[in-house]
Amino acid sequence: MGGDRRFEGRKAVVTGGASGIGLGVCARLAAEGAKVVIWDAGAEALEAAQRTSGPFPAAIRVDIADPTAVERALQETVSAIGGVDILVASAGITGPNTTTWEYPVAAWQRVIDVNLNGLFYCNRAVVPEMLKGGYGRIVNIASIAGKEGNPNASAYSASKAAVIGLTKSLGKELAKKNITVNCVTPAAVHTAIFDQMTQEHIDFMLSKIPMGRFGKVDEVVALICWLASAECSFTTGGVFDVSGGRATY
């Protein structure tokens, strides 16, 4: 990993970058030469990321569900590293595990606000910076749940399906601008996000994976970083599975 400098001189933003898959992406991008700015809602997680995996040029506390906060984070990022070439939109929440008809309205709204609206705000914010530079790579993190619809996870499934649709739309809009937009649809990866789920739901997700195991952070990071690289030059609006054989289309 350390010998490849394919991101030398690139400027990257990773949302949800203080833990889990996002932190793995930050570490690999930085190791391969990128200037990486973390956007995350957790102050303690940001401090830990800087201490254990950094130092990164900046680690900005931002609730991506607030469009004003996203614009402010963008300006701080541009001041810190001079622009944005790469966005990996990894921030997300699961919401409660319950049936659709019992789903709390406030919880539904929060999942949509973070997973869909927040991702939209981040995509929307960085594109003008990428257009200025004539180059960009956007990688949105969706989920296999966005393709299949997990029971007792309707808000999460719906939000991730919408991320797939947004990715395809934006990819087409930017197809002639040297900016690619793709998404990744992982099956379950054992990270801190499991703390938001019931054990019953975790067991259900494992039962759906033909390989019989959860994904590893490094396995997902490897795919994300290829999509974020200059090598990914003729692929846009794509949906890439990393699901241990679960995906059927």
C-alpha cells in the first residue's frame, strides 16, 4: 500500500471519515499521497482519527444534514488544501430496526436527512470546485440494501436506493467534464455502525451472504480507492458490489 503514490498532489474530502470504512479510506488516500480532509459529526472520533491515523491537514466537525454547515466545511477545506479533487461520501446512519408501519417519523426523517439529503449536499458542494480544476472523482457509499430492500430497515434501504439513483444522474450530467461519479454497494462490514442495529438484524444480514462472513474494511477501501483514482477514467454512473456474493444484479 505504501509504495503506490497514485494520489500524489490530489486533494480529498471523506465524509464519515473518522471511523470505519471512511477512516480506512482516509488512511489509504493519505498513504498514497493525497491531502485528506475529514468531515465527521463526532468530535471525539475526529480527535481519535487525527491521533491514530493522521495527521490530516484538517478534520472538520460537520453535520452533513445541514446544508449551511456543509458549505462552511467546504470553505474551510478549500482554505486548508486549496480545492477538492476527490469526494468519498461515506457518512451514514442505520436508523432503528422495525417494521415500516411502526417506523418513528422523526427517525425516518433523520435517516433520509443524513443518508440522502446530506450526501446530496456534499456532492452538490464539491462539484463547482472540481469543475474549476477540470478533474474530479466522486464515490458515494450506498448499500446492497438499496438494491434488495432489507426488512425492518425501510428508511436505510430507501435512502441507499436513492443514493444509487442520484449517482447515476450526476454521473451523466458530468460525463463530459472529466469528473466521474460512482457508488459502492457493500454488504455488511463489521464496523461501529453495528452498534446501531439489533443482533437479530445483524444475524439476518450475515445469513444473506454466500461467503458466510462479513466484509472487511480493507476489501471495501480497495474498491473505493480505485474508483477515486485517475485509473477510473471511463466508468461513471456505475454501481459496484462488494457483497460476498449476495448481489444478484
